[in-house]
Amino acid sequence: MLSSVPHRKTWWKWKKTVKVTRSYPTFSSPNAWKAFRGLLPVDGEPNPGVGLGVVEGLLCQKVHSPEFNLFPDSVVFESNFVQVKRGRNWLDIHKASDTTALGVTSSVPCLPLPNIILMASVKWHQGQSQTWNRPSTAPSIFLKRILPLKFVELQVCDRLQRILRLRTITEKIYYLKLHSDHPETVFHFWIQLVEILQKGLSITTKDPRILVTHCLVPTDYCSPSGDAKLVQKKLPASQPSESLIQLVAKEESEVLSQILADLHQQHQPRSSKKAETNKHSSGKETPCEDSIPCTRDLHWRDSFMNGEWERENPSGPQPLSLLSTLAASTRPQLAPPIGNLI
Amino acid sequence: MAYAYLFKYIIIGDTGVGKSCLLLQFTDKRFQPVHDLTIGVEFGARMITIDGKQIKLQIWDTAGQESFRSITRSYYRGAAGALLVYDITRRDTFNHLTTWLEDARQHSNSNMVIMLIGNKSDLESRREVKKEEGEAFAREHGLIFMETSAKTASNVEEAFINTAKEIYEKIQEGVFDINNEANGIKIGPQHAATNATHAGNQGGQQAGGGCC
């Protein structure tokens, strides 16, 4: 488990000066650690994330291209998936030449966690190797949708088969199998990401052992000294009060509850019975889960309601991608690991 | 495929008015009676030809539900055209047009071409909003107007293409600065070089048909 507890409700209380030159790994096994450390480039060396095809890949290129010019300063973490459906075995939904690019990014780079999911369909040329890392001929890639992460639940569905389950608040469920051309390491990245999205990230909280050079709050409130330690300080009067922030969070929560209530009404004929059924199957995949009423999982939505990364347009500086932050937290360290994540 | 211009469109309007169905009809020429509620943005694209030029329409289908609106309105920026859709069988969707219009104008550029669409024209027996009302609203706010049916495909092509024609005309008239991407227009690779030489001559000039 993570050694630090996420502090979604209170993190804005602290003025942060974050120096992302060292942090503490949180991986469970040496192998996993070895894999994750590859995400962050070392000065002067090519970015290993690029080599693995999870950074600056085809989806990123598409989104950052002049055609879309979306989230230009944000890192995109992405992989190539095959959309599958449940049967006795997992069955491919599309032709082998059609795959799905799934990526996460942030609407603004300063957010501590990603808040956007990107999905694109990819059409590979006949007989072309679908290696995500620098294919010889670029396949056709079509951006299909942008989903705010707060309306999406991402889960590891089948570790052995490397399948993720993506469920939207509207009960659309995608089962995405990591493409066989991706090494195992890449699926570990996704496992890690799922964990982080669910539990937070120690670097986004108040872990005093993490030195942070960039500021996650408006410049006015940064320590001029640039001290590499976290500074706890009361916000000036001009900052929104905690109660105000809580009020905003509460309103967001109410809005979301309303959506869920609306959806619940739409799903009414099928919902009540299955809600009862699923009460007892929490955390387990069941064959009928495609029909799970959305009201069942209010708790997972609630757990996402209070983070700064929820905000689509936060004020303040945007010095470092939160995905970079994510990567930074996995950087090779001088100090030993302090905890296990998985 | 190469194109001379790319126009960014947004489709906006209340939930359930048929925005996604219009997009699907336009891009895939099919109608899907039951559609998942859109969250965030869904994308579609299609090539059309105007004045002998290939134009790519990049269409952003936004969520109509009020609760998603704060998110989707951030994507209005940089649209050259907007399809503002209401449902002729639901008076409330027509009543909300002013709010949508204010939102669109506030979050996108002032030159954006807006096509007002009264959708579901096939459901004449359930009509709650007269065509004349739609026309009057459009006239009052300087919009183009059409009634469409995503189900029968009636006027769907025309709605998208007429909007593009209006944008194209504005380019010809120099209203749109095509070198400013905030206007939702991008020049295709093969036209970039040509347009660079014409860019300086654009301001207010009545450009000839073939030059851009």
C-alpha cells in the first residue's frame, strides 16, 4: 500500500515548493521499480518513455498537432489497445487492423493528477506491425472522444490478459486489452496509473520528504525563498476560504449526484434489482456488470470530488505537467523505497 | 487526405435534441435511434467540397446536459462554425437557445458562423415549436436557420455544408483571418504556401474565388 494517505480535501492549505529532483519510489517489486524508473528521461539521454511508446506517441502527436492543438503543454501517457468483449474468453470486437489508442493527460499541466482521458481509433495498414513505438509507416489515427476523468472509472480488469475496464458515468463500458506488441512494463504503468487515480500520489500531498521546486498554488502565495521544504501557512484573506472551497466541492458533488439521479431514472426499469445483486459483489467482476446501475458506485465518484485536479481551469502557474510529476515520483532515488503500492 | 482548409465546428444545444444523431447522419449517413449520452466531447470529421476546394470539417459534438456544460464550453474556443440545435417537439429546448447563444458567443470568437437547427422535423405531429418561431429567432440574432431530421437525413447535409459555405464566404471577404488559428480555420498543407503570399492582401479585400 501507499505509505502516504491522499489528502484531497486539505492539500491547498499548504504552500508548496516542490523540487522534483528526488523523490521516493513506491513500487512493490524490484522488477516493477526497474520498469517504472524508465519513464523519466535522464538529462542528455533519450526519453525511455518514448522508447516504450507511452510518451510522445501517435495519440500525443495527434492531439498536439495543429489540427487539434489540444493540451499543448501537457504530457500524454498512452498505449495501444484492442477493444474486447466478455464471452467465455475475451473476444476481439474489431478487425485486427483496428486498434484503440488510450491516453491520459491534463487540461492544464499544473494539475497534480491527470484529468482527461483521450480515446482514438487507429487503422493500421494491412500487414503492418502494430508496434506503438515509431511504426515504420504511420497508421491512420482518428481522435474519437475526450472524457473528463472525473466521469470515468478506470480499473484493471484482468491482469493476466492485460485488460483494463473503462466505465463512464453514463454506464458505457469499454474493455481494453493492451496490445501484445507492448512489453509487460507498459501494463505495469497502467496498473500504477489506476492505483494513483484511485488513491492519489504522495507527491501531490504533504509528504515532507519530497522536495518540490515548482509551486502548485498561485505565485503570490509561494515562498520567495524557494526553500525546498513544504511550508504550512494560512492562506491570505484573498484566497478562497476552505469553507468556500468545500462549498464548491459540495456543489460539484451535488451536480454529479443529480446526473447520477437522472441516469438512474433513465435506467430505472433495470436498475433496482441489479443494484441489490451488486451490493454483494463489490470489487469483483461479474458477468452481468455491463448492466450495473450507476447509482451503485456513488462512493467512487465521491472519492474523486475533492481534488484540485478535478478543476478544469485552475488559476495559477502551470510550471510542470502533473504527468511529469507522476513520472518524477518514480525517478531513481538515492533513498530506498518507502512503501509498496501494489 | 489533403485539404485546403479545415473548419472546426461545435454542435451545441440541450441534451436529447439530436446533436450526436446529426453528426452520425452527416459523417456515417446512418441513424441510431438510441444514443449514449455524450460526456465530454465526441469527434467526427468529413471532407466536403466548396468552390472546388477540399474542406475538412472537424466536428466537436459536445455534451448537452447542464452538468457537463462547464467542461464542454471550454472547448468552444477556436470554432469557426456552430450548430445550435433544438428539438421542435420540445418547447423547453427552444426556450434555452438564448442561454446557449450567450455561452457560445462568450466562449468563442465573434465571427463564428452559427446555424440554428430545429431538429426532428419528421415528428410533425408532435411539433411544439413553429418553423416561423425558429426563423424569427435566427433573424433576430443573425443566425442561419434550417429544420432538419437526423432520422430521415432531411437537410442534414445542407445544414453542415451551408455553414461551411458561409465560413468560406467570410474567408473570401477577409472577415476571418485565416492565419489566426483562434478563428477555427486551418490551412491545409498544400495551401499553406499559397496563402502565405496572399495573407497580406486579406484585410477587407473582396478576394476572388480561386485564390485561397
